[in-house]
Amino acid sequence: MIKDSYNRIHNYLRISLTDNCNLRCFYCMPEEEYEFTQASKLMQAAEIETLARLFVEQGVNKIRLTGGEPLVRKDAAQIISALGKLSIDLSLTTNGARVHDFIDVFLEANIRSINISLDTLQADKFQIITRRNIFQQVKDNIDLLLKNNIRVKINVVVMKGLNDMEITDFIAWTKHQPIEIRFIEFMPFAGNRWTSNQVVSLEDILSAVSSRYPYISLPGGPNDTAKHYQVEGHAGTFAVISTMSAPFCSTCNRMRLTADGKLKNCLFSEAETDLLGPMRMGQDVLPLIHECIGSKAKALGGQFSGLFENIEASTIHNRSMITIGG
């Protein structure tokens, strides 16, 4: 069992497969010409499986694969198949562009839930945000997942002046489709030019929804990062991940393993613990895992607290989102 000093049990591991991506969303990877990590410095497939098994032996029962875009990695299918044999709930977060190439792999690995990152329902705006013209391909792949009875959660990073006017359009999508829309407050990371006046808060989002749709609150799980809701009569649901306006750190059970083998005990932690280097030298990395999680801050990596309006992004030391893995 992996615990921190606040007695929080950590049984959920997010593994980034790569910092590479086939999209160029400005809030995640600001530069078109991005210098990706050399392949030799990334965890190899066997190393990912070895570390995953070690975490499972310590009580981890859920693993989510992330990126970058995990499905651009050449051996992604091999990794998914190997982890699918573990006694865990295996899921992944993807931009949806390559789902059609992996649907059989997902089914064989018994993946029953996939998060799709999609910040707009407008094809022209999608191209502006991602700098790629594949909106219909992503929408078709969402339909493909639903057709194969894989639960779909849509991750929407909401930003003022960009897509906050689409909140009710996303809610309308849940009327006939059994999807979950997950509105995510815009968070500060290196290079994403975050300012507090871009944040659309939990209160703002619920106000926008209520302007057109009456909704009810739904019960959540013990370690939920999202607050769940549903419009009566809709097949799907919606949720809000309120990291900035109403953090949920007290019940956090998450660990993050970056593509280059660094363990982060919080999305906002400044410190990291290298597992890949010591493992390649034959060292036992289990004490390093426990030490890393044991040093976890009470909230938000210990880097900020209080009203998000008062946060100065330049004082936060962290990686860019794409090199963390979300």
C-alpha cells in the first residue's frame, strides 16, 4: 500500500507514454516546432510493464495511459495489451485521432472507458485550437467507441472567450448520447500563458448550464476529481473538474509517471523522483516510490493556495502539460 503523510492511499497511477502529439493545442504544447524527448530517454515497453507491475503489487488497481498523445507511440498496442493482462481497471486519455486504428486492441485489453480531449464542437474552431483539420475524424471515432460499448468521457478545457459560449452546446450533446462531458478549469503550466481572467470557474459553468437546462447533482465516488450532474431526461451526464476554484486535494489518490520515468506525486509538484535511471542501474525503486509519495504536499503541490484570482503563474515551477501527461 502506498500512503502519503496525510494518510491518503494512492491506488491510481497515470502513465505517460510519450510527450509527442499529433495535435498542437496552444494550452498544452505552445510551439509548433516542439523538441520531443529522445526515444532512448523514454521508458521502453518492458520497463513500463515492470514498473506497472510493481505499482500493482503495492495496491494500485487503476492505470490510465496518457501523453502527449499515447496512440502516436509505435509500440502503443504492445503496451496496452501487456497492461491489459494485469488485474486493474485500464483506461486512457486520447485526442481521438487514431482510435479507429486501435479499437480491436482496446476491446482485447478490456478497456471499458476512454477519455477524449475535445474543446469545441465547431470544426473551424477545432482547427484553430489544434492546428489540425481532423474534427470529423475525431467525432466519428467517438461514435465508434460508443458503438463498441466503450464509455466515453469528453474532456473540455473551458477558457473565457474561446469556448465558454459552447457550454450549453456540449450539454445538448448529452441528450441522446450516453457520454459524460467533463468541463475542466484552465490550469497554469509552463508555457501556456495562463492568466486568472481566462478561468471559467465551477460557479460560472453551472450558471451557464442553468441558463438553459435544469440539472441535478449526482453522487460521486470517494476519490472523484469531478463533481457530477445530469439534466433530467438526458442519456448522458456532465461534470466539472474545479482544480482552481474548488480543489479536491483532500481525497487525492493519484500518482503520475512521466514518459521519461519521473514520478510526480501531484500534477503541480515541483519535485520529481527519477525511477527509470535507478531501475536501469539495477536498483530497487520501491523505496523511491514510497519516499516520493510520502513527501506529497497537502494540496496543489504546495505551490499555491487561496483564491485563483491571486495566483501569479510566473511563480509556479512545473513542466508543461505535455511533458507531465495530465
